[in-house]
Amino acid sequence: MLAMNKFRILGASVMVVAATVMISSCDNKRSTGWEYAPNMYRHLAPDADQENKVFADGKTAQLPPDGTTPVGFARFDYAKNRDGYDLAAAEVKSILPQSKENFEEGKVLYMHFCSPCHGETGQGDGLVVQHGYGAPPSYSKGNSSRTGGSMKDLNDGQIYHTITYGLNSMGSYASQLSPEERWKVIMYVHHLQTL
């Protein structure tokens, strides 16, 4: 008889626990129960696509004020056309000191990003050319650039404008190279122009 009472008590306990689990789980099917960090689920800041009564137009996402520069962004206020190219040629000069470290970093960046087309020595004989595509002009042979003049005579502004915006079949490298990295590549290109 004592054993039967133990089974009844154990059975009743299991039934109570099962009923409690069933009742508490039926309240909200999406809820996992406890929240470890509620601010991760219900943040205070409004979402960009939500309405916002703070602003006159009712939008949360606002354009930045005119003339602002995002953190970590360097302005290059030259147009993506021939006039911008010519103006950059006249006004833009390197901002980096001529150092061995900058030169070596420029060489590494050139080998990764530029040599596939321009070749390791700037002769316009990279892997892309070996696969049947047209060769870019050589830096050291005095070939004419597509904008007029010799490739040997390209200055800081012309090369920076070309890396930033691209030129003819060369695309822009602005998303691959930061402004500082572009200047390092230009330092190495000037070395190739003297070969």
C-alpha cells in the first residue's frame, strides 16, 4: 500500500508539472520564455523606415546637412569628367611623405590591384593582356595616355583621378583602395615611370 501511494504522488506530481508546462506554453507561441537581454529585441532607437513625429516630414531617415563629411571619408571634389581630370592635374598633389615604408606598401598594393593589367613593371603586359584583352599603355615607354600626353608624364592629380573614377576601360578602384592607399600606389607608379 505504501508503494501505491508513492506512485500516486509521483504520478500526480508529473501531471501537475505537465499541466503547468502546457498552460504556460500556450500563452504566446513566439515567446521562448525568459529574455536574456530585452534591449536586443525592443530597442529604444526608432528604425529608419518608421514614422517619426520629431521631424517635420515625419521620416526617421534624414539626409545629412549639406557639406558634411562622414567619419573616415576623404572628399575629392573633382568632377568625373575631362574638366575634373584637368583640374585635378593642376591642383592635386600627394599628401604622403616620401618614405621607404610608404613606397613598399605602394608596391604591394600595385602588385595586387594594378599589375593584372599594367604588369609588374608597368609595361602594360599583365595577365589580363596574356589572356587576350587589350593592353593598357606602358608607364615607361612614353606611350600616349588616352587623355593626351605621355604616360611617363602623368602627375599625382591625373593618376589619383583615374584611380578614383576610372578611365575608359579601367574601372574605379575607389571601393578597393582608401585615399591613403591610392597615394601609396601613386608613389610606386612614379617609380615605374622612371624605368
